[in-house]
Amino acid sequence: MNYQQRDMFNKRFDGADYKDKRDRQRLTGQLKRIWAYMLDGNWYTLRSIAEGVRAPEGSVSAQMRNLRKPRFGGHTIEKEYMGGGLYHYRLVRNVHSE
């Protein structure tokens, strides 16, 4: 993991109910696991990511939104409709942030 990636995981989260002391370690762990899981550039459903990283689907969705934010790297999360209300997602790294 290079310096920029370490720095990406050392950012504060936000939200109406966010408490740094209570939530930071848990959310940072989720973000790291999701990042590592999706780094291969393959397509994944929300459920498969959630099962693979042991986190609720809602948390995975929120963390994918975080990965899009500039302070977490400004990465692209591509989304493609598969049918029947199901989507799959792919991480495209922002190499300029690394």
C-alpha cells in the first residue's frame, strides 16, 4: 500500500449520526476490505461484495459512495443494470490520487 492509499484510509467520515470515537475504526475497516475486494476491476453485485467483506449491503453502498469522494481518492464506481432490479458494480481506480 503506497502513501496515498494509506492517506485515503486516514480520513474522517461524516454523517448525521457519525461519532468518530465510536465509528471510525469500524468504517475504516469496511472501506479497506471493500477497496481490496474490488481492486481487481471485476464486476460485483452489492450482495456479493457484502458477503465477501462481511458487511451489510447498506454499508457497502455507503462505502462505495465514499470511494467516489475526493478525500477518499475520487475513484469511479461503475454501475450497470443486469435486469430484474439488480445492478453490478466495478471499481475503476483514480490513478492520479495514488
